[in-house]
Amino acid sequence: MVTEALQQELWYISPADTRGPAEPILVHTFDQLASGLVETQPDVFLLSTSEGPAHESCLRRLDLRHWNPDEPVRAETVLEFGKPAEGLAGSCLLAPGVILLADSLAGHIWRVDLPPRHGNATARVWLRHDTMGCDPGSLLVPPQPGIKGVRYAARTGYLYYTSTARRLLMRVPVDPGSHDPAGDPEFIAGSIMADDLCLDEDAGVAYLTAHQQNAIDGGLVAPPTDDMVRPARLLRAELPAAGREAAERGGCGPACHRAATEDNR
């Protein structure tokens, strides 16, 4: 599944091993900008939508367990954030029924608790920290975002997050019982204007996409060296296996950023 923010759309992309052309299929068109997407259970997705900074933001649920490509999909609103949600970005599943969402302009992480069956979802600020803030001096409108991507490493019990404006990769220990922060954020790596990230817990590696620096993911705000602005694309990257040293660490620690940047050169 792929969100297209400005087009307000959700698309289905066939798996890479599908026979024949992998033609994208439009799943749903929203009435707001679409962003963070997380699979809470097989073929059940939650994504955030917004009308922009200082406007209403929502959390939508799409159940695709019995969906066929030629059928319409109902997007159920499970939560209305209201104005406190400034710039919803990346999201991840923290535990069954618990998801986290980065708010890149407000500079904090939301926690959303989902009801087991029917009922209202609830949201509260999970963590706020100086490293999550946006760049108030940015000439961009909206300003350069702060916290952007969030990923949970279940084996080691850490939440990892990127902060674009602060050029940081950080992590926070998570209490296994309450699923709340169990300590202060820890510095992992800096000097990279990271956007989103993914974790390979088997190898102990985090892969970061670099905003404006054109590593893996684009060139809209800052074109590549040939000064050509290219249309958005969905890219598939096959990365070599991480070194044995990283794998033997048994978790995603300080070696994450080093291995990621070496693989992305």
C-alpha cells in the first residue's frame, strides 16, 4: 500500500514476485491529505489524513480482508484529532491496539489506543522532546519538519525516530507493560537529514532515507546535481546483507547508521 499525500489517494502495488506487470490499483480517494500508514493486523490499515497545519486531522481505518480490486473501500474515521495535531507523518504499531504517530510540526509523538471491538479510539501525547522540534527559522512554508519517521524494534524494546530539521537518529526505551517511554531519548547518529526509516532487526541495521540529500528518495526540494526535478516514483532497493559484526550485536544499536550510510553510497 502506498499513500499519495497531495493527490489524497491510497494505492495498491502488487508484490515484486507477482507474474506479469505490477500495475498500481487505486484503492481509495480521501477528502484530506493522506500520510502515515500502518497495518494493525493482516490487511487492516490505519492512515492519518489532514487538511494541513492548524487544521483538522483524522485517523482512518480501511479493512481490506475481503477486498477485491474492482470493489469500493469504506474508510472509517476512528479518531478526530482536532487542531492540536499539526503535521502527522510516520506511524508504527507499538503493540496490539496501540500505534504511535509522529507529529513533525508540533514536535512530539502521539499514542493512539484502539478499542478491541467497537468504540472510540483515544489519543494522547506519548513523548515530547527538544530533538523532535521543527526548524522555526526555515524559509520553507510549512517549516522544515522535526520528527518524521518512527519504527519500533520489538526484540530490543526501543522506538527509533528520525528528526529531519535536527539531522538526528534517536531511540527511546519502551516499557513492555505500559508501552510508555521507559527513559529519555538516546542519541544514535547525526549529520543526516533523515526522513523515514526501516529496521532490519536480524542484522541490527537501520536504513534511513535522506531528505534533500537525495539518498534513495527523491529530489523535489533539492534537485540532484544535474538540476533536473523529476516526478515522484516508487523505488525498489535491493540492499546487500549487513556484515556479520552488526548481526552479532543482536539489536539495532549505534552501528545502525554506519551500516546504512555505507550501503547507500
